[in-house]
Amino acid sequence: AVASPESIRAVMLYLAIYLAMNLGAFGAVLAVRHVTGYETIGAYKGLGARSPLLAVMLAIFLFSLTGVPPFGGFIGKFYLFASVLHAGTPFFYALAIIGVLNTAVSLYAYARVLKAMYFESLPGVEPPRPLTFAHGAMLVSLAIPTLVLGIWWSPLIEAIKRSSAIIP
């Protein structure tokens, strides 16, 4: 909406981070489907005990999608909101407030999944269900940039600045 050079760079940064965290989240959901056979919220109950690596990977992606530090999603949202606030008009202030409120709504939605994974359990004893090597490798390979870009994003932002040097 702002269409400034700063906001274009912020969108480019967020898209790079979003790619890893969103693919990871969807990959984790597919892995849950593969491990449990279900796609409902009930499939996540007790996942932290039944498939700890899968639960941790999904938690990383959900926290990042919410924008919790120190995950990459926080940095992406920080740059996006900063570019909107730098526009300096009441409309863009309202837009930033709406964005923050949407983040709070997403935190509530994702917290339900996290609660099911770690604080609820299925009736009876469920055997551990390990991830396949392919699922585990894919999730770890997407979790690494999601985590690293939350702590060390400067190389990516510098590359984006260089690639967008033609933007006035």
C-alpha cells in the first residue's frame, strides 16, 4: 500500500522469510496427516509426546508465522510495519494497527494447535510415531532459515538492498 522503496524492500524480505516458514508449516501439517491419518485439531493432541521432532518443527513455524521473536517472521513483520509507519499518515497508522490486531488473532488460532500438541492428550496410550526421513529433512531444512533469519537477517537485507538498487 505504501509503495516506497523501503516498503518494497520490506515486502521482499518478508516474502523470503514467508516462503520458508509457510512451506514449513504446510509441510508439517502434511506430516501430521501422514503420521496420524487425520487433519482435524484432534490429530495434534499429544503430538509433542508422540512425535517430538514434528511438534517442535510445527511450533517453530507457527511462532514465526505469528511474528514472535526471535523467529524470522518477527523480523519480516517488523520491517513491514516500520515501512507502513514511516509513511506517516493516519491511514497508514490505522493500517499498522489492523496488522497488529490480525497478528493477535493469528496468535490465538495458532495457540490452539500448540495447546493441543503439548497440553492435551488422546485417551489411551498412543505409541510414538517418528517422522519419515524425507519429512524430517524437509522440515529441518525449512526451520533453519526460519530460525537463522530471526537472529541474523543482515545478509538477506543487504542482498535485497543491492537487488533493489534500481528502485528510486
